[in-house]
Amino acid sequence: MPSAFHRDTWNSRPSVTLPSHILDWLTSQGSLTARLKAHTRQFHVVLLFQGQRKPFEDERRLLHLPPGRRAWIREVLLCDGSLPLVYAHSVLPLEAFRGAWNLFATLGTRPLGEVLFADPAVSRCPLRFRTLGSRHPLYQRLAPYAKVPRLPARRSLFYRNAQGLLVTEAFLDLGALK
């Protein structure tokens, strides 16, 4: 695992002040998509953005991208009917988009988790955690879907053929995940 992964403000453990059912969702090692599908009645993905954009500074460092380099960004809502439950933000270096992760362009509204956990060539680094507040740039991007001023989030690096993909998931509706 790249050492830069430990120099950011994400932690190896989630906040212990969170309710136990949220800690369980945050720390689950399996596919969040599969778990949400089992928990919801009308699971679906809403594609908010997919295209080239500059990653946030900590994301750029984790993926070893030079300053100013654009990446392939995908932002989705994982929903139960009209209720957004999770905001997912994925960052992929452009080289990997045309290489190991070339399937990324054809996902559309298919959940990325279905692909990641079905591919034996994909490995996952340990989860990292933090609470996103209104000053965090990712919170600012997902603010239209947030119901509270602070959201529990997790992220992890996935590797396929030595090329990294960073996936961050922010939990939007804590009550619906009981």
C-alpha cells in the first residue's frame, strides 16, 4: 500500500461516537452495493457525473498524479427509490482508464461495486475513515444530498494490474440504514 495513503487526514478507525449500526455499515469489508441491495426495496444508482476533472489534492497524492493532472471522476448516488443513501466518488488516473480499468467508461448506472467484487484480479487496501464536514471539498460537492452537517465516510484504494482506483463513500441517510 502506498505510504502516501497514511499522510492524509483519513483514519484507520471510524469515530467511536457513531451509532453501532452505522459503525457496522462503515467497517463492513464486503461489497457495499450487495449489502444495500439486500437492505433496500428499490436499489438503484443515479449517475451524477462521469468525466475528466481535477481530483482533490489528497486524492491526487494517493494516486501519485502530478499537480494539475486531470483524472477520470465518477460520482453516483446509491438510492432506495427516491431516497439517496450513499454518495460514491471514484477517482481513476487517465492512464488506468484506458488500461486496467477500461470498463469504467461503460458502467453507466451499473454499480461499480458489482464489478470490483466480482473480479478476482482486483485487490483492496484497508478502509480509511473520517467525518466529512461542510469545509471538506467532497462534502461541498455532495451538499445538495446531505441532511446533516457532518457525514461519516470511508474510502479505499483498489488495484487491478498495479493500477489504482480510489473509491470514497459518504453515508447520507443514517436512519434508513438501521
